[in-house]
Amino acid sequence: MTTDELRQKFLDFFSSKGHRIFPSDSLIPRDDPTVLFTAAGMNQFKPQFLGKINDFRRAASCQKCLRTDDLDKVGKTAGHHTFFEMLGNFSFGGYFKEEAIVWAWEFVTCILKIFPEKLWVSVYDEDNEAYEIWLKKIKIPEGKILRLGQKENFWPSNVVLNGPNGPCGPCSEIFFDQGKKVGCGKADCAPVCDCGRFVEVWNLVFTQFNRREDKSGRGNLEPLPQRNIDTGMGLERIAAVMQGVLTNFEIDIFKPIINEIEREAGSKKLEARNAVYAVADHIRAVTFAIADGVLPSNEERGYVVRKLIRKAAWHGRSLGMEGRFLYKLVPLIANVMNAPYPDLNARRENISQIVLAEEERFRNTLEEGLNILNNLIGELKEKKNNLVSGEDAFRLYDTYGFPLELTELIAAGEGLGVDKTGFNSRMEGQRKKSKEKSKMAKEIFATDKISLKDEFKASLSRRSEFLGYESLEIETKIGDIAKDGQSIGEAGVGEEVGIVLDETPFYAEAGGQAADTGIIEGENKKVEINNALRLGNCTVHLGKVVKGKIKNGDVVLAKVDRERRLDIMRNHTATHLLQAALRRVLGEHIQQAGSLVEPQRLRFDFTHFKAIDDEQLERVEELVNDFIRRNDKLNFETMELELARKSGALAFFGEKYEEEVRVVNIGDYSKELCGGTHLNYTGEIGLFLVLNEYSVAQGVRRIEAITGREAYSKIRQLHSLVKKISSDYKISPENIPDYLAGISGRIKAYEKEMKAFKLDSFRKLEAEELIDKASIIEGIKLVFKRLDEPVEVLREYVDILKEKAAKNAFIILSSGYETRTTVLIGFTPDLAKVMDAAASARFVAEIIAGSGGGRKDLAQAGSKDVEGLKLLENKESLFRVFKAAKVQQ
């Protein structure tokens, strides 16, 4: 049975049992800051488990999951993965233990036709109810039902003793016996043995308790009013059972990937199998993560993706694959996984290019980092020290992009450990600096949605009907008013409040579209609304009372600022036209990766692996304006999500959609899922003008543009500027480019002459004086000077000083040219064996809060903080920079 067939059989079976079938959620959890990635099938049903949403009681899914808890085990065991698919059926206060057990057994034995003799089960040792169901209802022999403790058969494991507080319950697991030929071979071998003979294929969790901690710290289990079922069956594990193989890496969806890696490596040696498996696993995880919008970076989810790419590249290197190879596997994965995840094929070229760029980045830093680490390991061994310091591990991470795990892997191969505590301390220090630099003042009510939820607890259960698609002005009633963390009955002039209305024309900030502003007014009362946020099913209108007094139950007129809304709609409709134009000009792989729609401008992020040239950008702009001149009508339709996808509607990748979605259709060129507000005809946009195009992340580009009134104003401004230049310099507009080119040529000639003059002056006058006045440290001349010049001029100054000094000189030149700090470090050739300029540059980088590196004989450090130069301008700091360059003998 193929993996695709198995997946479908599971979903069909539980559909026949009255379960609503849900597609896999994104790997990026929505509205759940507690986890980086979706790690289980139950993640997308947290509101149902908590009893907040009760519109259905049964669900089933095949969920994409990503976990890195057991990263070190991947490739070494038969069933550990970072990316995997989890089959699951769920009940939210509906059926409980008996149905969950009976259906699990029915699926395994009747649908999959696994012989009951091959199956064992386990239950929590205090769960007599589950034990009796397995024994008397299913009639499993008593000897094949294991009673296990909290560590093995309670979720979370050991929850009573260790926590956390919250919903929990006993588990019951189903194991498949691979036979006596597998594992330890002992006669009494059972599922509790870790020899590998028994495969845990399904875990049934009976969430029936709420864990609460008393004053003594002991956890008490209280019965839940709503008992839930949460099951999980790893698709890859059950596929291995059904296909009669001993590891998940031998199943049909892994075989093509494994074969390609082995072909690329030119080796099928058994001892290399772990590395092959790890590469296959990691590149699958990376492919799916990037497809869901996670790009390689040094932060959170992006760091996980970067780490997986680099670990896979390192494993590939151990297989003899020195070049770039991971990116070649992406199209293969997209083809293998096409049936359940067709979106992968649409993005595979872009994903490939992102992986390729990351491979190249890693390759560029790997050699230098390896040299540093190998030298460090050699020094540690000579000193009989078996621990790489946290400071050195952090330097390798910060300067050379080495993940801590890679440093640990290389060090372990040499019998050394790594000081993780010291590393984490340095990382935390860096995070704090980063946070301090990025602090932003928050306006009242602006983004603090958590506190708003507390303020509007009473209103979260009510629904504010949005009527803003059809009308910008409606009569409605005030349902709730809140201020300073609590609901209040009324508010007067000067008070800043949040208001919930029964119906509203105000669009709440969502999907990248800015919220509406406007007024809420009644007889002798008025509130100016400056923002609107969506909380649950209600819209909170944030504003200030400027007239009279408002109170709950008041009948009011809610009016959206019409001109502002029209500007927003021009920009929003234009983003749809822009995506259509980009797909025509650049290719079908283009997908939205983010957007911002405001009254003054639009910003559109999209997947593309290289810069767009001027000709392409002009063609995109021209095409959007063609769509505008066609004056096509926009058509809106509400339909089921799956039907919308099948109709070809584009979605914002990584976004979570409701079961019913709004589809915006324009002409024969644009069809998107979108809940935002739009114009009725494209011609109402008026004009579209691109301002900027640039990269915002690996594989993601950004276009900033303006429309309508803003675009017309910009063109008028540029037209006036051209007229003024033409008038002031007595040249016709068409001759301005040639005139400016002539001026530019003359400026460059003057700059060249000035540079030559400076170098000649430095050579004849300053260089010898600097050398003569140099400090002497350990018999070596330390030449230091701040010269606020471009870096290319500093390099020539260093060369002149080397030439003048001839020998025995260590040179440090700094510059604050154009608000940027630059420090160049070099030395005369005779010091090559005892000095390392790159080491000094890295040390300087820490002082000036920047980055640094380079060659052994010439290196550079830099930052954006010119004030940091003052930290170098004292003898103590210069001495430390000098010492940092000293090579250990």
C-alpha cells in the first residue's frame, strides 16, 4: 500500500464515522505564540479542545509537523524525523474511550488488514476503563495488554509530578510486532524493550483531567467538564509497517530521495547510511518549511531552517559531496509529495534557489570557520583541555555562521565538548542588545491585543456583523465600551476607549490592509475612531470621545472616512493586479509572501529568486496600467475553501483560511482568496506607479508602489522638477540626461585627482611621521590613526605604511566616513608568522558592536555606530587589539 493510499484510507474511514475532514494546517501556527512550528495534529484544534468553539465535535486530518527535539536521533533510528505527517482523529466533548479504541482497532485490522496477532497495546496502569475495553470489547489477550506508568502512558509525560498545569490524560498505544528476527531476540521481548522489534504506530490520548497545583506544589487531577480525544499515528511509521520495511527511510516517498542522494554521493556503503537518511529528512523539512513561508535567517523559525540546511550540507560533505547538491533535491521532493501537496510544485524553483543561495553562503564561510575551529581544537588538545569555550563557539556562530550544533558535531568527532551555557549566555546578551535597538513606542490600544482581549471578555462571545463591503455608513447600537483593562458602561469627552458595535462598516486591520478610521456619532455625542481591531468575532473600534457622553445601548451612526477608504481600496485592488502582472512577466512561481495596504502606498512581497531588471519592472508597471485602462469589473463570491482552491484561486502561502472564503475575480487574469475591501472596477484605481523594488530576504522581493491621488501627485512633482531644471540650466528636458552625465564625468575626474593628491601627500608627509611616533609594544611598532576616508583609500594608506616601515609594524587605521565606522588592520610581511589580522578584526567588531573578518595579513571591521570609534582611541584598547592578533606559539 502506497503512502498516498494509506493517507486517503485513513481520512475516508473517519469521514464515514462522522468526522469533518480538515486539510493540513500550515507549519507556522496561527495565533499560537507558544510554539515555533506545528508539531502535532491537535495544534490547529486548540480552540475546540479548550471549549471555545463548538460548531463541530469530530475532526480528522493528516497534519504536516516539524519537530527538532530529537534532531540528534534523525538518521540513526528507524523512525525519528524532523518533518513528518501525523494522522489523527479528534473528539471535542463528543465520543470518548470506547469509540476511539474500537475505531482504531477497526481501522488497523479491517481496513489495513494487519493481523491482530501482530499487535500489542498499552494502557496507563490506573486506567481500568481502557484496560477493560481492550480486554472485553476488543478481546485482546491479557498478556498483550501492558499496564505502564505516567512516564510512558500519560500525556504530558509525568504531568502530575512535573506539570504543566492544564488539560491532560492517560494514553493507550498500539504496537506492531516486526517479529523475532528483529531486535534483541530475547524470548520475553515486549514493547517496553527499546531494541526496535516493536513499533509504536498509534497513540490514543484520553484528555479527561485538568492538572492544578496546590500550595505544596503537588499536582492534583480534577475531572474536565468536556472530555476530549486526541490521537496521533505517524504516517511514515505505519507506511513502513504496511510496506514491510524496517525503517521509515525505505518507504515509497523516501526511496527516490535516498536513491538520488546515493547517486550524487556515489556511495551506498552501509556505514554512510545514517548521513544519507539525515540529508533526506532535513531537506524534506526545509522544503516544506520554506513553502510555508519560513526563510533561512538567524532568528527563531528561520534559524531552524538555516540549521537544518547546514547540518544536511555537512552530512553531505561527509559523504564526499563537496559542491552544492541540496537544491537539486527540492524538485524531486515536490514531485514525490505532489498528490497531497500540489502547492509544492508551484514553488519548487523558488525554494530550490533559496536553498542554493543558503548552500553557497554556508560554503563561503565554512572553510574559514573550519580552519579557525581546527586550530582551536589543536590548541585545546595541546593544553589537554577538552572543552570548547562558549565564547569561541559564539564567535564561530556570529562571524562564520556555524550553528552551535555543527560546532558540537565537529568537536565531538575530536573527543571534545562545548560549553553550551557560556554560548547561551552570549546569545542572550546579543538578543537583549537587538531588542534595545529595536524598541518602538506603542500608541494606546495600537497593538496590545492581549490586554484588549482581557478588556473585552464579555464581548468576545458576541459577533459584530461587518457590513463594510456594501456600505460606509450605517445605523447601529453600542454593545460594549472598555477602558484601562475593564468594561465600562459609559464614557465622556476626552476619554480614549474601545467600542464594540452590533454591526459595523469599519474594516478591522487584517491581511495586511490598514484599518478604517472615521466617526461614531449620535445626538449630542461623537467619537473619533483612529483604529479598528478584530478580536474573535467582534470588531473593537478604538478612539476618543470628542463630544457629549456615550453609553451601552446607544443607537449611533457609524461612518467610515470615505476618501481614506477609497485610497486603501485603490491600493488593495492594485496589489491583485500587481501579482497578476508579476506572474505574467516573471513566471507562475510568483506567490504573495506578504503585503501592506495603506492609504498612501502599497507594499507587496513575493517569492522570486533574483533581482528584477529595469526592463522587467517597466513591463510589470505597464501591464498593471493596462489592466486599469481595461476597467474590468471585480466579481466577488463566497465559496468553500477546497472548491476555491480547485477553481484556481491564489492564496497567501502560509495563511490559515476559514472553511468558507471570499474569492475576488478580476477579468481573466486574477483570482485570489481575499477578505479585504476592493473597488468595483479596475479603472477606479486611476494610475499605478512603482517606487522601489528590492530584496527583503533570501528568495523574497518587495515592490513599493502608489496609486490614484498619490501617483498623480508624484508625477506632478517630478514634472515640476524637470521644468525647473530645464529652466534654471537653459536646457531642453530631453537633454537633461546628457547634461548630468557630463557633470558626473567631471566630478569623477576631480575625485580621481584629489585621491592621487591625498595619497601623494600622505606618502611624502604623514606616513613617516606616523611610523616615527608609533608606540612600541613587545618590540613591534603599533601605528594607529583615525583618518575619515573611504575604505579603498584606507587600504592604500595601509600599503604605503607597510612600504615605508618595511618591517616590524602593526597598523590600525580607523574611519568614520559617511556615518559608518571602518577599521583596517594590517602588518608588514615579516610578522606573518606571529600575527593574525583577521583575529584582531573580529575582536574590534565586538568592541564597536559590528562585524569583522578578512585575510590573515589584512582584515577589516565595521559597524553603523561611528561613536564606537571612541572606544578604540586609548592605549589600553589598542593594546588589546594588538594582543588579539598574536598567534599562539
